[in-house]
Amino acid sequence: MLRPLRLDNVMPHRFRSTIHKLLWSCFAAGLIFALASHWLMTTWGMRVLALGAWLLLAWIVLRQVALRLSAPVEDLQEKAATISRHHGLADPVPSHTDDLHHWSRSIAKLLDHQEERLHALAQEQAKYHAVLASMEEGIIACDAQGRVLTINARAQAVLGLDPHLDLRSLERRPLVELVRHPAINELIEAFHAGQVTPTDRQAIHIHGPQPAILEVRVAPLPVHEQAHGLILVFRDITELRRLEHIRSEFIANISHELRTPLTAITGYLDTLLHEAPSDPALFQKFLEVAHVHAQRLNRLVSDLHRLADIESGRVQLHRRPVRLREVVQEAAAMFEQEVKKKDLLLDIRIDGEPMAMADRDRVAQILINLLDNAVKFTLAGGTVQVSASSHPDHTVCLHVTDTGPGIPAQDLPRLTERFYRVDKARSREIGGTGLGLAIVKHLVQLHNGTLQIDSQVGKGTTVTVCLPAAHPTSVSTIPDSE
């Protein structure tokens, strides 16, 4: 909206008062001089001469006053015209200075235009800060002197800066005060020397309480025609590198796991084909060994297929109330022969009638994998205990405890990784695929449950699986045949 600019706003009150006093003083002086001349001078010629002198003096004074008044107005008019042309406004200022009303409206129009531009600039700044705050990459922009112009929260986090510091307090500070990593500083120096281009990316390892791997890129930031700053872009690739390492390990492990039984099968079959033993018993032994390795290979392929189905989301859960007592008894029956063979004690303890809201087949698969590991790794004469109980937090838990050799603490976090083995030689010797706990972990996660592994070297291992409990109203609908 246009705001009329009054003359009171252009000419300050004290200045106007001074001009008025000056004009009245000149007029009074001239009048006194004229009256005095009238009385003192006797001829009309002298009176006319005095009146002319008074008029000349008044004209000189008024001309000086007009010049002093018009000079700043004309200067202001010229500046206003320059601003108008800069902003693309057509003739907002009159070409003469006597129309002060028109002139004041033009200045008001310029002020309104400037206010709109400031509002638009504030909106652009808000968008700019919102984009920076939402970026996954850390951003630091610096001027030509190496002072920080802006920094986002992600850069503050990946560089390990104090999270309680306000981002604005970090601006205008030297970059070397914030970035104290020698590799990053060397990258900046190489950029200034022209040895690094904006497309170059360098992986930098950050050591500290939370080690990380950062991918850093440097790009120029035009500050003005003669000088350029720079922009640092940080991307945390720690998780990406970890996944790449796991993938490479997986490829190496799967190659080794497949090659071992295939080599054994091929070796024994070649022997039978080219140098068949005359002893039937030895012939039978070779076939049995090849058969064992073929079964191991079949288990490995089956576990891989099962794990791929689970991880890809192709496995659909059919949730319903499941009596854990029945699942435990059925799974334990599958290991009776192995338990007797190794002279193990299989102790089953069920507290009450715990019910899980889960897929019955998947719960059985979880328990079978856990029992398989416990029976395999427990030495002869040891004990394997399976227990189940309900908890007040609306969960039911299965516990599988063995008296095996135990697992070192440093290996516990990696037990659920594919093909990870604590004792690789012994695990392959007893027929493990290295995928059992990985399958258990993913099945438990599908049920929104939890998996915990506790172990002590020389004492044994306890694996705890907790699943959501079935609602009492759902339990009453289970058929008796289940």
C-alpha cells in the first residue's frame, strides 16, 4: 500500500523553524531599514534608492535559502531515480522538484517495493535453511578468508562438534577451528593448489569415540569477482562400507561353503569311477562320505533359499495363538536319537500354558534351529534345557540353554551374521551351515520379537526368544485338536 510522504517527513521540524526565523529576520531588518530611511531621508530619490537596496538584499538572501533547500532535494531526486531504474520502475520520480506531493508518493512506492523485496529475500532464506537442515550430507560454506559462512546440523554431527552449540554461533569462525582432522585440512590445501577438482571424492577415516568413514568433496563458492570461497560436502559412508564388507565376506564364505562339499563329492566319485576299490566295504564307505557331503550341500542351499525368502519379504506370517508346550515337545522329539547318541540330558520346563500370537510353523523352525545348535555343540554327557514362560509385558519367552564350550564376548555381536562361525573347523566338522542363527534373527524380527544371546566360555550358552503373547479372547477360540 502506498503511504503519502508529507513534507513534514522530508524537512525536519528544527530545520524548518530555522528557515522561518531567517526569513522573518530578513524581512524585519529590511522593514526597519526602510522606515528609518523614510524618516531620515528627505528626497524621494533617496527613498526609492533605499527601497531598491532593501529588495536586492531580500532577493539575495531568499535566493541563497532556495539554493540550500533545493540542493538536497535534487540530490535525493537523483538517487531515487537511480533506485527506480535499478528495480525496473518506470518514471516513479517527477522531473521537477516543486511537486512535493508527487515526489513523496514516488518515494513511498519505492519503499513499498523495497519492503516486498526484503520479504521475498526472507522467504528465500527460510527455504535455504530448511533445505540445509533436511540434507543427509553435511555442508560447510566458507568465504575467501576461510571463515565459515554457513554450516548445517549434519556437518555438526559428522565432525563430532558439540551438539549443544547453536549453528549461528559457529558462523564467522575460522574453518580450521572447527575442522581439526589433518586429512580434511590437507584436502582443502590440495584444492587451493588446484590438485583437487569438484568431482573428486576422498574417503577419510575419522578416529574417536565413534569412528566413521566420511566421503568428502570440495567445490568452489563464488564470493565476488576477485575471490572465491569453498563448499565442503560431507557424506557418512560408514554403514555403506560395512555392508560392502559383509557382502564381500558373504561371497567369499558362500564360495568356500559350496566348494568344500563339492570338492569332497567330486574326489570320492572320481576315485570310484577310475580306481574302484575291490573291497565292498571301502566302496560303501566312499559312497557314504559322498552322500554326507551331498546332504550338507542340500542343507546349505535350502537354508540360503529360506533366508533369501525371509529377507526379501516373500514369507507371509499366518498369526494365530500357538501353544508353546506343544511346539517344544514336537521339536524335542526330533532330536531324541541325537540326544541318546551323545548321552545328553534334554530337560524341558514349561511354566503354565504360555501362548504366543505367531506363525506356528515359523516358531517351530526357530526352536528347531536353536535346538540343533545346542545339541551339536554340547559335549557328550552335557545338558540341554528348553523352557517357556509368560511375562507381565504381554510377551512369552523361549529359553534354550546348553552346557557347551561357550562363546567369547567379542564374538557375540556377530553370531547372527550369515556364515559367521566362532570355531570354523569344528562347525563344518559337525555339519553346520552357519545360517541357522541368521534365519532365527529374521524370523524373530518378522514377529516383532526380540533375540538375546548370553554366553560364558567354559559354562555354556543361553538363547532367549521373546514373542508377543496371545490375547486371552483369542486363546479361547483355539480348536482342541491343535
